[in-house]
Amino acid sequence: MSLRINDVVPNFTAETDTGTVKFHDWIGDSWAILFSHPKDFTPVCTTEFGAVAQLADEWEKRGTKVMGVSVDGVSDHKKWKVDIEKVSGATAGFPIIADEGLEVSKAFDMLPAEAYLPDGRTPADSATVRSVFIIGPDKQLKLSMTYPMTVGRNFAEILRALDALQASSKHGVATPANWVSGEDVIIPPAVNNDDAKAKFGEFETVLPYLRKTSLPS
């Protein structure tokens, strides 16, 4: 069954390079991001996990935990982190799940139920394990993105999307195209003008159904 926006994400117990985790317990009351990768020691993925490591302060600032998934074992993950840290110049302190049995990849609908890893496999055998899942403190899926193996993920966009999700969750607003933190937000159509003024103060009516206001502090 596919995983859709606002579904409660699967809970699972898994081994990582930093120990055993039970996913929902690990999330706790935080936001969380799960980054998946088809194989250790691959070029694009190494640069991506390096970017995750470099953004440690940004994740913390947003009250967000990050965890990787790769369909290799704990010992490979520990060796791979040496390369990740060499490339990024940052400590890769986040855990990486050892999804050798593909349980997590299948639970998050990245691979079909019948998928398996053949002998002598290559990254192509798990190519669709190239997703980002942003999860709220309520354990619900808020956003997902899937990339091909040849296209590195844009972490500025992941941070932007996280900011937008947190603003929407906290203030009951929406965000326009290309929005970044600090810009005006959209008042949802379900909020009438009187309630909008009481909640947000002054706002701009661009169209009857498009009203903009400053993000509440």
C-alpha cells in the first residue's frame, strides 16, 4: 500500500550504525527527516549525506532529527561515514539504518513487496530507494520527494519545504510559490475576512481567494 500525505508513517525497529532504534520513539516530539539511499559508497549519495552533515546546525535550529537509510550493513555504514566526512568536512553524527532485509524500504513503498537484493547487486537493483520523507511530531508524513540516481538532491529546497511546513503547522497558513522564510504567507480560503483580520491583522487581497499577510512572529 502506498504511503500518502497525512498517513502515519510505519513504526519499525532497526539497526543503525549508532545502535538500535524504534522509529516513533526516536522521533519523539520532534520533526524528522528520513533520507534514503540505494547503496553505500556511491558518488551522488556521498555528496548528499555530506550535505546533511554540513547542515547539522540548521536541523537543530528547526527542532528536526535526521536519519539515513541505505540497504547495506552497519559495518559498511561506519566505513562510508569516513568518506562522507572527508568529502563534507563535517561530522556525520546522524544514524544510518542498515536496511539489508529491505524492510524499511518496502514499508515506505520505495520497493515492491517482492523485491530482493541479488548476489553481486549494483545500485540499480535498489534505484528507487532515493527518497526524502519529512515527518511531523504527530508521526504523520508531511512531504515526500523521490529523485533518480543521477540527480543530487537540493538541500536548500528541503530546508525551504521544512520551513514552510513548520510555518503552516504553527500558524495555520499556506505559502506561495518559491516562498522562503520571512516572506508573506497566504491566508487559507476557509478563514473569512473578519477572522483573518482578528488573527493576522492587516492583509492584502490580491484576488477574492488569494490574500497575503506577514507571517505572525
